[in-house]
Amino acid sequence: MEKDMQEVLQKAEVLIEALPYIQKFNRKIIVVKYGGSAMSNEELQKNVIKDVTLLKLVGFKPIIVHGGGKDISRWVEKVGKEAKFVNGLRVTDEETMEIAEMVLGKVNKRLVTMVQELGVKAIGISGKDGGLLHVEKKYSGGQDIGFVGEITRVDPKVLYDMLEKDFLPIVSPIGLDDQFQTYNINADDAACAIAKAVGADKLVFLTDIEGLYRDIDDKSSFINRLTAAEAEELINGGYIGGGMLPKLANCTSAIRSGVRRVHILDGRIPHCLLLEIFTRKGIGTAIVDEGEVKEMES
């Protein structure tokens, strides 16, 4: 009996700890970029969707921007093609573009279904819908990599309309250029551009790593929190490399454009989103604007 009571009290303490965060971010927009290993594991996938659904039910206005790279690669191989990448970007010929749009559409509707199973209304769209994501052809180091788009403009009206009608938008990273040609877009870039355009309070990247390290080989060098200026110092100092470099550049760009806080979380940890947002310590790396640091210290 005493043990049961202790468990109940611990649950109550968790809720009390979460209360100020729920109050602070009530009615605020949070953009969640979802992909990587957390998406390929069904159990983790369910946990992420539960987390985002809970955020919606306690008053947040979440928007999910998803990837699907591993699924696309699998289908490309099924048709006898080899997946090719240049500087981390998928080389996308016409056939690969067709496969990518098909696969991303399938992933999108699967996520919509999972949200609706939990009793929340969701709508899945691509960047084509309502002119959400306008792009031009992207080159990688001057190299033509096919139908890969660089976002030039975001029209968030369709997202505002959905949020106002109490829907949870789920966005697939596909866009159109001036000639209405379809392009594949890096999901990190899409999430960052959307977060800026809607004035999101938070942008969350669910990744395959725990967060940022000053030295990736030294686990004691983990960084819980840093400002955009400190993040830029890490980039310019050559401390950050590989796939984390463009991700961190997106984070600092979002902060400079008015997003108050960007989180890099390990999507493989069950309920990482709730642990980071609703607990004092958090579990990932947070990049914050200077104003928020001063607010915390005052």
C-alpha cells in the first residue's frame, strides 16, 4: 500500500513539475522534425506520436515535418536502382523523385492515422498544398543532383488555417518551383523554414544522436544548452562535422529568425520530447536566443 502511494505521489510530482512549462507554452507553435531511427522503429514511432498528441491536448500547437529517407532508399533498391548521395543530399533523378513522392505520401498518411487513433484530428499535406513550400533547384558544391529543392519562400496560410480549426498538420517535404516542377526537399531544411515562417516558439529535431558534444569522442563534453552565438563559434572552430553541421546551421538560422528555442534530441529514447520539454533538466541539447538566457538568469 505504501509503495503504491509512493508511486502515485511521484506521478503527481511529475505533473506539478510540468505545470509551469504547460502554462508558458500554451497556444504556442512547436515544429517537430521527425525522421531517422525513431521513424523506422514502430514502437518508437508510436511513442513520438503519443508525445506530440499529448502536447496538442495540453494546449500546444504542434506541426510535424517528417522525413522518410530510409524508406525511400529501400524502395529505390526494390526497383533495381542504387541510392546515391552527394554531401548528404540524395541524388534525385526523375524516377527517384516519383518514388520519393510516393513513399513520403505513404509515410504521411501513416502518421495521420496514428494521430487520429489517439483521438486528435490530423491533416497530412505536402509542401505543394496551398503553395506552402516554393523552391528552386539546389546544387551541391556546384554539382547537379537532380530534383532537389532549395526553399525560397514559405506561405504558411494553409498551416495557420489548420491550426485555427484545431487540426494537427503533418507536412511532407515536397515543393514546387516557378514552372510547377516537383522537387524533393531535405526535411531539416523544410522544418527550419516552416518554423521561421509560422513564428514557432520551439523547433525540435529528433535525431540519431544524444545531442551536441564539443568532442564527439569525449562523453563528458556533452552540451546541454548554448546560445546561437556559441553554436556559431563551434561551427566556425571546426568542432562540428558530418551530418550535424547543416543541422546546427539550421538551428542557429532559426534562432536568428525569431524561433526562441531549438532542441536536438535523441529520437531513439522513448518519450524524449516530453522529457526535454516538461522537465527541469531535459535530456538533449537546447540552442536558445540571448534574451531567453537573460530571462532564465534573472
